[in-house]
Amino acid sequence: DAGVIQSPRHEVTEMGQEVTLRCKPISGHDYLFWYRQTMMRGLELLIYFNNNVPIDDSGMPEDRFSAKMPNASFSTLKIQPSEPRDSAVYFCASSRTSGGWDEQFFGPGTRLTVL
Amino acid sequence: GENVEQHPSTLSVQEGDSAVIKCTYSDSASNYFPWYKQELGKGPQLIIDIRSNVGEKKDQRIAVTLNKTAKHFSLHITETQPEDSAVYFCAASSYNTDKLIFGTGTRLQVFP
């Protein structure tokens, strides 16, 4: 298995632009998580899905952030409009069963820079 | 909700020495405690985990101990090697939640 795949690996954009991050989880995993990592705030859970259904989006910072999972093999995290404070590394992770009890497999991350 | 504190934030050791990272948690219902290692430019990767029904678990040079009474758990790395240099995260969760609460991370540097 190729593991969790994220694209793009790096994204540089200007403030106000729309940004879309993509994730392909490991086949057969029922849970998908989106995290954001910064020096100041560490590793934060933004939202997670179970069987393509969003379960908890309490970590999404504001309405500018949205996430979808149209099928079991694809998820997107969208920021519209982007702001410099959104600059961070965004990770997608998946787990076979509950992420609170089973190993989470992380992708390589997308480094987002908003100028 | 759960809160996980991790210390120290940075740790430097000589190759061959031991390294210990400590975490405390607040929710007494937590019963799963994994440790993740993050190498530069990569996502975190699980290296060892412990569940509340055991007090210690070992895997070659790494071990984790759990004290449920005191609500703290620790990662022990013996005979450290330069390739152990990375950021280590502890985390906690309970069986009735799907998500992990991560500590703030410890940057470990092993000098040859």
C-alpha cells in the first residue's frame, strides 16, 4: 500500500485566494482526520470523518475552512479566502477503526504558505 | 475535555545515553496512550502505544510506562542513536472517543 497520499506537497498562494488540499486515505480505512501543525499551536485536529460522514468539525477555525469526503478514497480541505495566519503544515491521517483506539497513519503533509 | 502536557520541549543527549520524555493527562477516563515520532519533513508515525490494562510495554530500545493513579506516562529510549533525533509526541484518548489529544511535542537531538 502506498500509504496516505496528500497533494500538493507545497502550496504558495496570495492572501484572498482559494486553496484546496487533497487527501487519499489508505484503502479500507474507515476514519479520516485533518490536522494542522504550527510552531505556536502544535498539532491540532480540525475535522474527522467516519465512513465519509463528518463527525466532529469543532476544530475548524472558522467558516473560511470547509472539508468534504465525497467517497471513501478522497477528501478535500478548502480554505476560502486564505489569510497569512493559515500558513502551516496540514496533515491528513487515516485509521482502520476508531482513531482513538487504533493507529493513525499520517500522510507527508502539505506545507501551505499564504503571502 | 482532555488536556495532555508534555515535557521537556527539547532534549539533547549524547549517543548511547538514555532519553526520557514525560506526559500528563487530565481525563481519568483516558485509556489509550500512543507515542508518535515525526522526522523532518514527514508526518508523525506511531512507534509504541500502551493501553490502561498494562503498566509497561517494551519494544527493543523503546519502552513506555503508565501510572494511572498519577495520570502520567513516559517514553524511555535507551542506547540512543543519531537516527533517534526527531520530534516525539505523546497522545491520549478514551475508548468512547474517536480522536487523539496530542501533547506539544519534544524535540530530541542525539549527538554522536
